[in-house]
Amino acid sequence: MSETGDTPVDPTKMGVGKAIAVLTSGGDAQGMNAAVRATVRVGLYTGAKVYFVHEGYQGLVDGGDNIRPATWESVSMMLQLGGTVIGSARCKDFRTREGRTQAAYNLVKLSITNLCVIGGDGSLTGANEFRTEWSELLADLLAEEKITEEEAQNSSHLNIVGMVGSIDNDFCGTDMTIGTDSALHRIIEVVDAITTTAQSHQRTFILEVMGRHCGYLALVTALACGADWVFIPEMPPEDGWEDHLCRRLSETRGRGSRLNVIIVAEGAMDLDGKPITSEQIKQLVTKKLGYDTRVTILGHVQRGGTPSAFDRILGSRMGVEAVMALLEATPDTPACVVSLSGNQAVRLPLMECVQVTKDVTRAMAEGRFDDAIKLRGKSFENNWNTYKLLAHVRPPDVKSNINVAIMNVGAPCAGMNAAVRSAVRIGIIQGHNMMAVHDGFEGLAQGLIEPINWTGVGGWTGKGGSMLGTKRVLPGKMVEDISLNIAKHNIHALVIIGGFEAFVGGLELVQAREKYEELCIPLVVIPATVSNNVPGSDFSIGADTALNTITTTCDRIKQSAAGTKRRVFIIETMGGYCGYLATMAGLASGADAAYIYEDPFSIRDLEVNVEHLVAKMKTTVKRGLILRNENCNSNYTTDFIFNLYSEEGKGVFDCRKNVLGHMQQGGTPTPFDRNFGTKMGAKSVLWLTEKLKECYRHGRIFANTSDSACLLGMKKRSLVFTPLTELKEQTDLEHRIPKTQWWLSLRPLLKVLAKYKVKMDTMDHAHLEHIIPKTGIIPKLA
């Protein structure tokens, strides 16, 4: 929180006497409503007055009934709605000086000096222009005697904070814009549906996705569905691509695949800047190869539907940060945009981001395509490099004589197969022989090991569960058998993809190296579990899919009460002792409370929660949602909490309970899990290849240092390898959770959005950072 001198400011008093207006502008994006809801609720929490501006900038210019006070209840039940509830419009009037003067007049009359704009770069640039000429607009209004000297004094400067809502993810400075993840969900649903029909007929499918100037959606879709080719504006194909494309398609068919997929961004072009259209590609494939080819243009489907769990949480986090940034702003603070870097919220100067976004366009226009990819940011660059590795390389003629084994350990989860597929294919590209181990450590001990080839993993990215088979069994007493099989099958390196058991099992193998020389091989653990409880990584493969399943289920459960009297739902989620799923699903579905093991609670806390809900249910709120992590407390069981709420809520609301169970593990992986799994699988095998070179002594592999057995995890902003022995210190082995977990700092937000008066001091708090110096290839701003 901001501090004046040594006295901390009470967050619930920060906004007293101030007014905030929130508007959505430009194209709509799923998740905008979550951002509006958070802005309104956090604004009210700080004591500020909050206003909706309906119909974007048009509403700002027209004023009157378009600018209305927002209340706590007015944003209830909007979290799961797509689009924007307060409306958006393209506005010509605001582009004129007269229009902006009128907008300023409307704001001054309501004493609004804080504006929160949710939209694309055009909307945000417009907001900055408005802010820059604010004092001139006030002078004009004074001269025309439309406002008084006192009103001008009270509204002497305007604070602006932007949140980027755009499905294209085309704004530089943020890893993800609001709406991108949901758009990917829509696209992948279509790809999955098309894949099944195409396989029946041996077809080639060309899918055109949105992205006039940015290829993000196309690129991630191509990674997530293992497409044969992707066309993006940032990196046009080289001359002669037509022959290369046809050769690729026929090679894929030659390997036994019944399906070709080509993804095209609507802004795709060739090296001369001429558009490459879906129809043009179809003509080429039909004429040259004679393949049955179909084109599907996805269009506005991508903007529609309910927002994904990620977009709801992103919108909520950004809404909080935007309010804080507005209330802490001084006349000297530049207009900023709240964005996401890794899993951290950051504030960046708005015009720096706009500048870099323009620099991308300039780099593309000047044919500096490598620069364009770099300017798009780390995440985009990593995606492009992974795509190139998997799609544009032919397996080498020379073999390395290295055998790499891959296995799944622990409970199955969505995304495991994507990681196996990319690990196998990258291994083959490196010249290694890849081996599949079935049924985890037990299979390794029993010798359930067989070679796996390129086509053996075809189509695996979109499959849920574990195709290799997986078990929770640890090496334990089977270490001797495991070492014998490693020697028998001549395994030189090991990739273990799985949950907490994969981490502990990996540790056991490292500890047994002293006794068994065969275990002195490099190994890497990739965290994959719905619980997200593996140390050394902020995210595990599979957790995003589980989170979306829980969120969708909560939506449906809440909907079931429509039209009935007031009702509270008690829902039990998975996760062992880890409260990640309960907390994040609570944020994504608008829960009133989420009980978890890491945040101990007493009977008094339960009492306060029940009283809070009873009070809330006496207003216009009709539904309550309580989440409980399965192991949060052995005495306060789901039944106990259900009975407590039922008893105390008599006459006000009735209760229902659901235990979600194993459905949380299942289903097809989300775009995030497919993409994350693909990148992790590729990176792990590249790392092993380097390690094998380091450990090669006198004609054999010998690895016994701690850094030859690592876990690959996502930490803050990058993928890092950490030795398993080092992670042991950071782990609560009894409860199977890391000792520190980043998402715990989001818990106060859950309470604030549920109308509790809690202190937000413990929350993550972003400071203004700069984007310009980081890249080095951008001209400094004048």
C-alpha cells in the first residue's frame, strides 16, 4: 500500500472523496466484465464513488443517462458473461476536439477525475490524448462559462489507467491481454471438432483465425493442435514456400497421418507484403496435391462465449491494480497500463507500450521480421521458436546412439500427452532413440519399455489423461529392478512427467545413485498435476484444465438456482493439501469464501462467514458459493460446513452441496495446458541433450552431480531448471506442498470482491516498470 511518511494509508479510506469512471471501448473481449466488476467493487471498497460509462467513448460524449453510479449489486452475476455488459462502441465524436470537450464537461459536472479504460491500443491512445489536453479542455469550458472556477479547480487533472482487452493479444508489454485465452478456447473447440471429421475422410483443413496485425492466436493454435503449417504476419514464409508447404503435407501423409491442418492468421502475408489468403492456399493444395481441402473461417465465434477461468482471474487482478494505480497517481505520474508478466501484475507507462506496439508494425513494414518477433515479447518469441523446432525440421540422418526414456508418474492430468509428444519429437530431431515407459515406476521396474516413433505420438496434443499409462507408485523397494532395466535397455537419460510423486520419485532415484551406478544418468522432472502442488514451479501442466472444469461446473450449479429462492452452494474441490484450485476457482466463479489448508480457519471464522452471507442474502443477492479444498481441515468437513450454513441460513436461504471428484482431472486439455506441455517437453529434451554432452566420459554417460537431476518449472517470468535436491529444502513433504506459494497473495482479493472489509496490505502490489530499455532494439522515446 502507499505510505505517507511512516503512517500506512488505510486502503478502505484511500478513495474517499474521489470518483472513478469505468468504460469498455473498441472490440469486445471475454473477461471485460470481470475487469469491470473488480474495478467497481475495489473502487467502492476504497470509499470512492464509481460510475459506469455505457457505450464506451460515445457514452462519455453523450453523457446524461450513459454515465450512471455503479453499486455492489449492479455487478453481481456478470463474471461468467462474455462480451461487455456496459456496452462498447466505435466513436467518431471523441476523435474531434468538440467531442472531447463535451466528454470533459460531463466528467467535471460529476467530479470524476479518474478514468479506467478497458480496450485495445486505439482506445488507450485516445485516453492518453484526452488526458494530455485536459487542462486546455477545462480552459475552453471556463471561457464558455460552462463550468465554474471552483469546478475547474476540483478537477484540475485527470488520471488514466488502461487495461488491455483484445482477443488478438496484439499489445506489447503484457504477456496476455484480456480475452486472448478465451478466444483460444473457442478456436481449439472448433479445431478438435474439425479434427474428428477430417480423420474420417483424409482431408486437409485450412483454418483462418483472427489477428489482422498479430499472429498470436494463429501461432498458439498451431502449437496446441500440432498443425503442419502456420501463416502469421510477423514472419512471412520464405520464397518458394508453396513447394515447401506441399512437400510438408505429403510427408505428413506419407508417415500415415490422415489429416493435415494449416492455420492462417487473417493478416498473413508474403515477403513482398501481399496477402496470403485461405482461398489461395486451398487452390494451391488442391491443384498440386489433389487433396480434398476445406476452408473454415472462424470469424466472430472467437469473440463469443463465456470467458475462461484465466480471463476472469486476469480481469479481476487487473481491475484491483487499476483502482490502486488511479488512487496513487499524482499529476506527474504518466498514464499507465496494468499488465501481466509471467504471473505478476505490473504497471507500465501507456505510451511506451503503444510505442513498442507501433515499432512492431514498423519492423514488419521494413522487412525486419526477426525484430518484429522479438518486439512482441518473450512469450511470443518462445512460442515461435518451439513451433519452428517441431514443424520446420527434418529428423537427421545421423543417429546419436543415445536412448532417452519418457514416463508419466502420479495421477493422470490433461496436457501430459502434449508434453510426451513434443519430448519424443524433439528427441527424434536431435537424433536420439526415444523409449516409452508404460505405467510409471512400476513399468520401469517390470521392463514395460518400448521404442516410440514420430507417428506414435501423432494427434496426442489434444488428448486428455495419460496415453503412456501412469501410477502413483514410488521407486522405493523397486530401485534394484529399475536400475537393472535401465542397464538392460541401455537408457542414457530420463524424462519424468507427473505430479508430486514424480518429484519424490526423482529424488529417490538421485539418492540411490550412491548404491546403483546405473542411476547416474541425467534426469528431468516436468510438473504435471491438477493440484499444482509441485515445488520449483508456479504452474503445473493440467491445473488450468482442472480450474476451467471447476469454474464451468460452478457456473452451471449457480445457474441451477435461477428462479428459485435464495440458495447457497457448498462445493468440494480436489488438490490434496494444496488450496490452489479452491482459491483460483473461487476468484473465477465469484465465491463468497474458499476454505484451504494453507490459510487456517477457526469456528469463529466460519461464524463470521455465515453471518456475512446471511446479511448479503437479505439484499438483492440471490446466490452464494462456498468452495472447500478436500483436505483443508479434518474436523470441518464438507458435511459439517453444509450443516452449519443450512442451520444458520434457515428462513433466509437453503443449501446444496456438491463434491466434484474425479471429473476435475478429465476432459480435453485447455489451450494453455497443450501449449505449456509442448514447450516444457521440448525444453526438457534440449536440456538433457546438453547435459549428456557434459556427462560423457571415456565412452560412457556418468552423471552424479545434483545439477544433473532437475525439475523444469515456470518461475515468475521464465522456465528454469532447479536441482531436485535443492527443492527438497523448499518442500513440506508431509503435506505434499511447497513451503511458499505465490498465489496465496491473491486471497485477500477474493475477500474484497466478496464484500469483506479486510486489509489489502498483504496483496501483491505492482510498481511502475519500463518496457523500452529492456529490448535494446527500440529507438529511445524522444
